[in-house]
Amino acid sequence: MNGRILCVDDEEKILSAFRRQFEGRFDIVPAVGALAALEIIAASGPFAVIVSDMRMPGMDGVKFLSEARKRAPDSVRVMLTGFADLQTAVEAVNEVNIFRFLTKPCSYDMLAKVLEAGLEQYRLITAEKELLEKTLSGAIKVLTEVLSLTNPSAFGHASRVQRLVQDICKEMHVADSWQFEVAAMLSQIGCVTVPADTLEKIYRGQRLQETETQMFEAHTVVGCDLVRNIPRLEDVAKTIACQRKCFDGSGSPKEVGAGAEIPLGARILKAAIDYDMSKWSGLSGCDAMVELRRNSQHYDPDVLTALETISKSSDSFEIREYSVMNLRPNAILADSVTTPDGFLIVAKGQEVTPALCQRLRNYAIRRGIDDKIRVRVRERRGAVEAGGPGGPGRA
């Protein structure tokens, strides 16, 4: 666990005294001035606790800790000052969200207690963050595994869309795109309420009965309701709810406006979903883009341009064949897997997960499926993407 403490002051002798005073008890890293401290945070951070003097030339303690908070939000911040006035305290609390505000001179015992408390606070923050991230990752995994097992067509569609969204975000240089990719992966989770044969008709562009249309249109609301109660996925839930919203304002939900009022993730997701459904219905990538351009008012122009660039990139695929027992996670299926009587187990284009590997093995033993599974490895822009299973050689 990181227990380092960054101490910032414009007087080097004070920092030296500080290190001598706590040598052997705390891991103190000194920084002479705010600018030097920011460089240290960038080069060797984060730190568990950051202690800063208030009065420093160039950048005072409040401004420094405000900048430090942006770079290392989990670090616990402590202010030391010899000028204890109400305004300074108010600024420190409101702008910096400091953990403790201490006045000079501060006794050894008092400062030691504050540093111990700061280290404990940091441990609590990082432990809670780790637990939340594991819980979040686990919740997403459970939802996607449930979809893959109950509705392989919807999961296959979501897998392909997730890769498209990832490529679009790279092309558009979107920062922190993880929420968009999660929204893509969970975009079809509401389809657990839609019969598999209805989804097959939708993905193949076939005509639907009115009741089937109503069932499918409800899947975005169902998906949003399932996801929005998961901590940190509130924005993902909104993206899922708006995935069918058109750039010109048409489509649902009606309470969401047009253009930039639609979340960027939903604008990207809308184009990726429609592109994949066009290709799934039998169109080539080029023809799918022509179809989207024909209805260009439905899409963000920047997203459409990025998608067109991706669709024109020179992709080549190497098809490999593996036995069911040798199949490994991360493979991308080149064909759908069905039982001898035509029941769909897994849709083509789906990424194989550990649970799916086990499911295919169980089907191979109990019901009998083709022992040879074809997967693809994509070579793109001079590099081979991980698309085939590692380990076993070609069957």
C-alpha cells in the first residue's frame, strides 16, 4: 500500500527539518515550491498524503492543492499555515476539500496524529475504490454473461457493436471512452425480454408484426432500468436509453432534444448499431455506409465520418479452425454455432468468454455440435489484433 507523504514548502531548511523529525516513522518526499511538487506528482505520484504550506511565492497552497487534486484526486490533502484567517480556511475547504487545516507552530504529536489519520483515510479511499471497481466489473460481467447464455443473437450483436464503438472512439480521439464501450456491451441487455426469433427478424431486416415492434422498442427502457441502479453507470444507463435517438431529434426518448443535446455515447452507439444491423442483413461495409448516408440526418456528421473511415480501412482476416475442447477465450467466431436441429447457440462475430467455452463443451458432449469451430484473427493497419485464442496451434 502506498504510504508516501509529499511535503511542500518554499523553504528547503523547513523540509529538511521535517524529514529529520519523522525519519523512520513516515516516508517523506520533500518538494521545494508548488511547481516542483506538481512535477514530482506527475513523475512519481500518486502520494497517500500531500502536506502543503499556505504562503509560497508564485502559487499559494490553495492553488497548488487545487491543481494537485486534479492530478491525484485520491491523495489526502493537508494545509499548514502560519496565517490562520477565516477567508483562507474557507477557500481551502471549498476549493481544495482538505482533510485537515493546521496552524503553525504545530507540535510533533499533533502533526504525527494528522499524518497517521491521513494515511488511514487514504487506505479507506483506495480500498473502497478497489471494491467498487471490482463490483462494477463483476456486475457488467454477470449481465453480459446472462445475455450471452439467454440470447446469443443479441449478445453477438452487442459484441460487434462494442468493437465498432471502440474503433470510432479511437478515430475521434475520444478520451475516457470506457463508458461508451460499456454502454455498447450492455446496449442489448434489455433484449432478454424479446423472443429470440423476433430478434433474428430484426437483425436480418425482416418485417415485424406490430406486437414485435412494440416489444423491441421497449428494450432500451428495460436496459436502462437494469443498468441505472449500478453505481457509476448512471451515464451508461442514459446512453442505453438514448441509443435509438436520431441526431435530428426524431426517435425515442422524446424528452431528449437533438444534436449535441444527445449524449455523445448515444450518438456513437446509434451509428454503430445501425451499421452492424445493415451488415448483418447481408450488405457489404460499403453498402451499409451508403444506407447510413442516405439517412444522414439521423447521425452525428463527425461520428458518420469516423465510421466511414473505419469501414474503408484495409482489414484482412485469417480464419483458423479449432476443436471445441481447444477453444480459448477472446476468439471471435467466424460462423454461428448451432445444434444439429438448427437451434442457435452462439451468433457469429461474438467474442468467446470462459462461460461460453464451457457451454460449447457441454453442448458438444450432450447434444452434439460440429467439433470444429472457425474463428478469425484480424490484421488491421499493419498489426494483428488479438482475435484468435492463444495456446493451441491450428487444428
